[in-house]
Amino acid sequence: METTRALIERLTLAAGPSGYEGALGAIIREELGGIGRVTTDPIGNILCEVVGTDTDGPTVVLAAHQDEIGFMVSEITDDGFIRFTSIGGWNTLTLPSSPVEIMGKDNVPVPGIIGQISPHFLKKGAPAQVPEMEELFIDIGAASAQEVSDRFGIALGSLILPVTRFHYDAHSGIIMSKAFDDRIGVAALVELGRRLAKDPVGPTVILSFTVQEEVGTRGAKVVANRIKADAAIVVEGAPADDVPGGPARPQTCIGKGAHLRIFDPTHIGHPGLLSLARSVGRKHSIVVQEAVRKGGGTDAMVLALADRGIPTIVTGIPVRYAHSHNCLVSLHDYRQLLGLLYALCQDMTRFG
């Protein structure tokens, strides 16, 4: 458990917004040491091939995306405030007063606070408004644009990253941190790879760590151009819906098992693989939560269309408050997911 906790902490606290996953990629390659043949393509996708024991067996690709959502400096005002644009989708309600770090000269992080006009200066009785991204700004305590540039080394295009702290409750198994979408999937693939290296299965397994998912599944498109697989499993941090104000019958609940997605607007789960997931879940007493999603999308939307078409499903674990500075997951769900993924790899010849 300590090994798992340390891995998740290392991955979630690392910086790696879409298009700038290099530092995280170095961590992933280090964690994959000794598992299989590791390659990295020019865009940053990492593939780790674990050859199966059956030379005529199927090949299954499992995919988790490296990148997290973030921001980029888009304007520096004359009086030293910083305007920014988003990298990936944010709920702007979560942003005011949130701490950030801007990567300055030589990637030295500069602390800042996301600001907006104080309620003291709003018109009396004016209703609260959802802030637009262009209304927000970052305050680093600078007095001028020149100070932002010369002293702090911040320029147009500088990266801006959310700041959080990692918390683990050993009693409940709850973890709080950032970027569980999809560092929890990355962690699961690393740990699955370690188990496959120790306890091989018949199929050949390709662990794929994609880039730029949050800005349009761009890395997965590159992976889709080069892989030939008999099945694909996408491993995601799935937004949890078991919170006040959520649906009357939530489908993705913290502490109630692995997520198995039947449908979302960008992908329909392959019936044979869904049936196999249900079967191995029953066989191994793995708790699985099935979900039909009305929004969202994953790398499945392009991997399913690779080559002549690859049967694909989406799995993962519930993540509360995804796409914000701070998220929450359960290690119980994570363990159920690991069991499901390994069992699927073991029995991959039985779908169709």
C-alpha cells in the first residue's frame, strides 16, 4: 500500500499540462523500468510492450493519458496583472482565490493567486455571476509589466499550474490531490505492468500513456496510426456523480468499485468486451459500477477507430471534483480497478 500511495503522490503532484508532459513522461519511463520494451514517439506518447506467453495470442492496448488541465499566460497588463487562457476545460466557479504557480525564467515557479473584483465593489444587490475566464486574472504582487518580465521572468506563453497538497487517509483509503484525471489511470497502468512482469498472461499487452487528451485526444490519434491490436481498454479518472445536487441514482460513486462505461456521446462500449468485463467481475468478486454518460469523452473515441476498428471499452475509478484544483478518490475503487484490468488481460481470448 505504501508503494501505491507513493506512486500516486509522485504522479499527481508532477506538472504536465497538455502539450508539456515531458517531465511527467520522464517519471513514467523511470517507473516502467524492467517491465517491458518502452518507446516514446515524437509527440510524447509512451508505449510499454509486455510480451505475452502465447505467441499466437491476441494483443490488447490499455491507454491512460498523461496530461492535466492547466493555463497559459495570454496577456500582461501595464500594472503587472496577468491574464490567462485555459489548457483544457475548467469550471470557472472553482478558480477565484485559487493558488497557482507560473513557470518563470529557467522554470522557476512564481506563486500567484487567481483574482477577480472583490464583492465589496459590486453594485449593491447585483446577483452573483459565474465568472468568465477573461474576467479573471493572476496577481503575483508585481507593480508593472516590466517587473513581471524582468524580475519574475514571465512572458506570453508561460505555463500556469494549479497548486495543491497531497493528503492520504490510511483509515478510509481516501486520497486528495490534483490531476486524478488521468494520473490515477497512469498509476493503474504502471502497477498493472509490474504485475504482468511478475505474473505473465497469454496476450501481449501494450501500456499506452497518451498526451494531449484534454485538448482533443491528439496523442491518441498518433497512437492509433501505429498500433495493431485486437482490443483496447481506456483507463480514466471518471467524474463522480454521488454529491449533493447530483442525480437521484448516481452511477459513479466513491468507494463502490471500478467504473465501467457503457456509453458516452463519443463512444459506445463494445458489447463483447463489456460482457467479458461483467463476467470476470463476477468470477473474481470485483465490484464494478456500470454507467451511461450523457457528456464527456475519452481516448476511446479515436482508438476504437484505429486500423480496421478495435473493440474498445472505457474503465476507471470515480473522481470527485474532476477538472478543478483539488480532487478526491478511493483506494478501494483503485484496487478493484487493478483487479479488473488484470482479469481482462488474462481472459482476453473470451470476448467476441
